[in-house]
Amino acid sequence: MVNNFKWHQLEKEEKEEIKKNAKNLLDEFSSKLEKIKVKDHHFSRDFGTREEGEPWKTDREFQDLMFLNAPFVEDNLLIAEKGSWK
């Protein structure tokens, strides 16, 4: 299953479909956000610290897919240049 999602050069039609789907997703998400009622005290700058707990468990298939598509992987870590995506 993972091999179906490996990186490949996109055709023009695929790019257009992705753009269309992304726009629809963002439009739907933003319309749902507008409906959320939030009290003012939720925007306090006093965030405090978080409780330590169990670490995030990553789905193994998702992790394999990410590593297959990453340009550099070392010791099960993605290696990326800070700010190179800007």
C-alpha cells in the first residue's frame, strides 16, 4: 500500500485536482471554524506548562511512507535544513 504513494512527477491534471481538493478542504474547514463560539478568556497569554505524558505513537505505515518520501533520513529522523522551505 505504501508504494502507491511514493513521490512521482505530477501531471498537469493531477496538480489541478490537488489544488481543487485543497481549496475545497480549506473552504469547508474555514466555514466550520466561523461557527465556533469562543469565550474571550480562551485567548489568555498565560499558557503555563504542559503535563508530561505518554509520547505520540506514530502509525508504522505512515512513518515508512514519510521516510520513503524524505530526501534525507538518519537514525529514524527526518533531516531538513531549517527555513529552507521559505
